[in-house]
Amino acid sequence: MNRTQARENAFILLFEGECREDETALEIFEYAEEFREFEINDFVKTLFFGVHERRKEIDELIEANLVGWNKKRISPVSRAILALSTFEMLALDDVPAKVSINEAVELSKKYDDEKSYVFVNGVLNAIAEALKVK
């Protein structure tokens, strides 16, 4: 599995977490391992659990870079995508910000409203600038 597919699988798990707030990350992950028909590798685990471990920091970064938006108004799909890419920019030195942002935009185009990718792109570019990552 390539990293694009791994990101998509991690996104799906993160989206489930947005919808199943009463369950822990471990419960969601274990359920997926048992019942999902997609592959889970080390990169998927790093992304999924990394977002959960740094969720407060990630949410603060996202909220600080929302212009005229409230996090509660953002769709669960966009929230999961923003969290995934923000984690990559914070924690994965081997992933350039522009790659992470591009992958996030593609996920948004595939899974969210037809215009949400513009919003996702703008927020993530602002986060990359705030973090001074390339």
C-alpha cells in the first residue's frame, strides 16, 4: 500500500472517530482491524494514533487559523482531513507540507462537498505558514 492509500485509510478511521465520539481511538482501531476490508499498516497507525495523541495541539492550531469560521461549523469530513494533515506537518519531517496539503485537498475533493477543498487548502496553507514548514 502506498502512502496515499494509507492516508485515505487513516482518514476513514479519523472520520469514524468524529462520528463515534463515545469510543476510544483503540476501540475504533480494533473494530476496523476486525471488520474493515482495507489494509492497516504502520503508516496508518502512526497517522491515526498520532492525531489522537496530539489532538488538543492539533485542534488549537486549526482553530487559530480559521478566519471567520467556528470549528463546530466545519463538516466532520473536513475536520478529519484538517487534523490528519496538521499532524503530518507537526510530526512527520519526511513529509513536505505541500505534499500533505495536496493529499488533503484530494481527500476533500473525493469525500466532502465540492467546494470544501478550497477551504481545506486555505486553512492548511495558513497552518504551514504558522509552523514555518515547507
